[in-house]
Amino acid sequence: MKVLGISFGRVNSNCDILTKEALYSAKMYAPNVEIKFVNTMKLKIGRCIGCGACSTALEKGKDNACVVKDDFQYLENLCREADAIIVSAPVYVLQPVGQLKNFTDRYACRHDISAIPYVLDRRRRGEAPGDPDDFPMERLRQKPVAYFAVGGARTPDWTSMGTAGMHLFGLSEGMRVISNYNANDMGHIGNPLLDQKMMDDVHEIGWRVAAAVDLPADQIPYYGKDGDQGTCPVCHQNLLMVNGTTTVTCPLCGIHGKISIEGEKLVVDFPKEEQERARGTFKGLREHTAEIQSFGAIVAPKIMANKDRLDGLMKRIKEFHDDWTE
Ligand SMILES: Cc1cc2nc3c(=O)[nH]c(=O)nc-3n(C[C@H](O)[C@H](O)[C@H](O)COP(=O)(O)O)c2cc1C
């Protein structure tokens, strides 16, 4: 069993410490666990250029390397090989550092697990070429993942979008989240090694990540800081979108729930059928792909009907030249 730790922080700083301690704990859980660590500071991971080559290949049941040639592929390969992943990222301006977003954008499209049964079904029905049994099924594995968001500020208010932003990394691969851990106050004490409670939590999360590899999805307990299970029962985050009614939406899972107040407690009931269509599930991901695929039928006639007009409207956009010169 391979457990991979990825730190997006500075070398030997707080993210490295949390990740490595969690890996040591995973190794203590079972000696046969192979632990691997990488700090991304030295890696060049540029932005997604939106070419769509990866998702197009995936929808055809094919695999490919990312078109952008940098260190992305190295890290992606490590993630593919791993049975479980621990990710730490520094919070910069309330969110995880931008390099993780670059990695997530390029990783997510390539790892939409719902594409796999879709492709195989189409092949079985004779709608797509290829052998229905010829697909790297190991890509369907929904790996356990833990997220550590590391902030210097003393209050968790300053890491408010930390683990939520990190959660997007494993979303399309349906990774099973073991913990969203907010490690704030890291500037104050300088070093998490001096915070025994935090070290205990990190060790707890480390072995739980390794233990979860062999457990069925519905038997994996979530480990929240100070027992916090999160408001959303799927992603265990505490963010909500409100619209002035008693219906709220989990912005990560895209599911709707009913809000109520019980004494001093705010309760949100997310019905089972909503939970089953959460964004990180086969159903939720396929719902989105079907939505994207429906664009063509709507957009194509509109473009055809407005072709000359559109050319004219685009002219003024194209003629406004970019200030940047090589
Ligand atoms: C540009 C920048 C922005 C930051 N913004 C925040 C922030 O919004 N909230 C916070 O808690 N800490 C913030 N920090 C502090 C870092 O999260 C903190 O130093 C953390 O320990 C970095 O992780 P590392 O030690 O593993 O490199 C910021 C640091 C930098 C450099």
C-alpha cells in the first residue's frame, strides 16, 4: 500500500511538518505501508490552457499525458500510483496557494471517474468503438484523502476557504475525505511541532488515511478537528450558499438542504437523494457532463442563426489588441 504526502508549503516549514508526521503515523499503522513525500516548491506547474484534450480523450476511454509540458505529469503520476493521499497547503489570502489550484484544474478534468462507466456503457451498446472491458479500472478507485490547510493567522476566520479550496482536488475522482484539517495559528507558535494537540490530531489522521484504503466507502469514519463533522454530510465542510429562503446549497457538493434552528443550534437536513447526487459522486459528475453535452443542441442553432452578426460583434473584440508584447 502506498501513501503519498504532498506539501505545497515552504521546504521544512509547517505544511512539510504536518504532512511528514501524518506519513510517519501511516507507516506506524502498518509496516507494509510505503510512504512517499514530495514538496512542490521546486516543481513548475503552470495553468490549464483549456485545450480540452484530456477530457476529450477520457470520454473516448483513452488516456493521455497533459499537453502542457512541465512538472504536472510527475505529480499526477505519483497520485495515480498512490492508494491514499495526504495534501497540505498554505493558506494565502484565505485560500490554498495558487499552485495547488493550477494542479487541481489540470488533475480534475483528467480524473472524472464518471466518464469510465459512461464510456464502457456506450461501448457495450455499440455507440462507441473499443472493447467494453478494455479500460484501466484502477482509475475507478476512490482513494482516501486528507487535507491540511495551514494558516499563519490565529483565528480560523483567516483560513475560511482553506480546506474547502483543497477539497476540489479530489472531487472529480470521488476521493473519500478522511479529514479537512484547519491548522491555524501557525505564525503565532512558529512551528506545529510545539502544539501537542495538533500533533496528536495529525497522527490520528495519518493512520486513519492508511486504514481507510481497505475499508468500504460507507464504513470510513470522518475525523474532524474537535469532533466537528461539518455541516454537509458528504464533504464535511461548513460553507453554505444562501438565497433568502430556508433552502441552502453546499457550494462544494451542489446539493440542497433545508435549514432549521433548534435552540442555539443551526441544523441543515440534506435528504438522502440529494446526498446521492453530490458533485463528487458518479451520479453528480455524470449530471454535469450530461449538462455540458446538452450545450451543443442549444448553442449550434443559435450560432447558425446569428453567424454574420456574430462575426461583426467579434471584430471589435479581436481588433482590441493585447498590451503584452514578447
Ligand atoms: C502571500 C501570503 C498570504 C497569506 N495569507 C494568509 C491568510 O489569508 N490566512 C492565514 O491564516 N495565513 C496567511 N498567510 C500565512 C501562511 O499561511 C503561513 O505562513 C503558513 O505557515 C505557510 O505555510 P508553510 O509554513 O508550510 O510554508 C499568508 C502568507 C503569505 C506569504
